[in-house]
Amino acid sequence: QVQLVESGGGLVQPGGSLRLSCAASGSIFRIYDMRWYRQAPGKQRALVAGISSDGHTNYLDSVKGRFTISRDNGKNTVDLQMHSLQPEDTAVYYCNADVMSWTRDVVWGQGTQVSVSA
């Protein structure tokens, strides 16, 4: 019933920037934590950044100082602003949210591709 849709991925040169957005829709009463994960081919899916409903954030060590997660509780969206992108940031990025709908559940988006290369 609740869906997450990511947007903003694409191809960028090393040192460039992208802003990913994730919009939640459906019968939503409350969203607790929202997160961004990423998965590169042949690698485990990793937590990149998380943000609580009151704005507390945490980041993967390798993206600290380069990425910023933010959310808009009124719009049920979460963004990931990415700067100084490097080839190792190449992955499919997934939005994730702990959502209270008719029941409480963790919901995943379908993912958006981020490719960093010259």
C-alpha cells in the first residue's frame, strides 16, 4: 500500500554532484527512520545514511563530509545530496523507510542508478 519512488540518479564525472530524492505515497500515518542504501555489483547492500523523524542523522564513514541526508515530514520525502562523487560511489541507491500505515512495516524503493566515471 505504501510505495517509495527514487529519482535523481544518473551519470556524473568524478568530483561532481547529484541530488537523489525519494517520495513516499499511500496511506501513511507516520514515517519513522528514513534511510539510503546502496549496492554495487558483487557487493553487499550497505547503509549510506539515515535520518530519524526528529532529524538525527548518521552516515557511512566513507561518505561523511560529502553526503547530506535530509527529509521533509510534510511531504513524506527524503533527499540525499551527494558532492565530490568518486567512482567508488557508483551503485544502485535505494530508499528505505520505517512506515506506520494500517500496520507498521519497512518499505523499499526500486532503486536509482548512480554512475561516476569520466
